[in-house]
Amino acid sequence: MADDGKNIDQWDACSPGELTKLVHRLDYRQRAAHRKTVLNTALVSTIVFACVVLSLGSFLDQSSHYGGIACSQCREHIPEYQLHLIGQSSFEDEDLLASMKIHLQKCKLCRTEFNTLYPEQRITVSSTTRPVLMLALQPAWIAEHSIDRY
């Protein structure tokens, strides 16, 4: 289109293929914009999905049922379990005792709480994933309960 100020309503002839080039260029730009939108949407969706999965995993880990008991039930019986471990009390429910052992072996949160409450009786998980009770007891207690005494 010529713009010499005289005939604004008149069109000049385009060279052959010029309109086709313009259409192809416009089509390419539209496709590129669409691809960019799709990729951005996919990226945001992936990030949101990953955050949901991680959050859900953390939530489920807090309320796990290792050994057939919930974390809340395990934490409720930690003092009784600790007394059983040092021999000051017997655990009345053998099924609950077995469940506590399994739960504390597998649940990091409950094991951490036990170890925080009773640092002298830390429960750690060995490479074979069995709980190991490490007693850091006073020498008097060890002498009192040693095998030599019997």
C-alpha cells in the first residue's frame, strides 16, 4: 500500500508470494505463542503436582500405621514401653508390645520422640532395620543387674 498522501484508499499490488510469506510468518508466531503457553502450563502443573505429592507424603508420614498402630497410639504408650525396656514394668498387652517395637523401628517421627524423651535409651535402626536399644546407664545399675550377680 502506497502512502504518498494523495490516494489513501488505493492499494498497490503486492509482489508475488508476499501475502503468503506474511500469512506463514503470522501462523508461525501464533504456533510459537501456543507452544509457549502449553509448555508454561505443563511446567506450572508439574510443579503444583510435585508440591501436592510432597505435602501429602509428609502428611501421611505423620499418621502412619506401622505395626498396626497409629502414631498417636504409639506416642501414648511410649512411657509404658520405656519402663518395660528397663525392666521396671511388664507390658500387659503382648500384641501392643510387638506393635510398638515394629512401629518404633519403622516410624522415624515416633522413634525421634522416644529418643528425645529418653536420651539414655536411644532406639536406633541398624542396617538390617532392626531396632537396637543402646543403654547409657549408670555403672551402679549395670553392676546391680549384671550376669555375674546371678
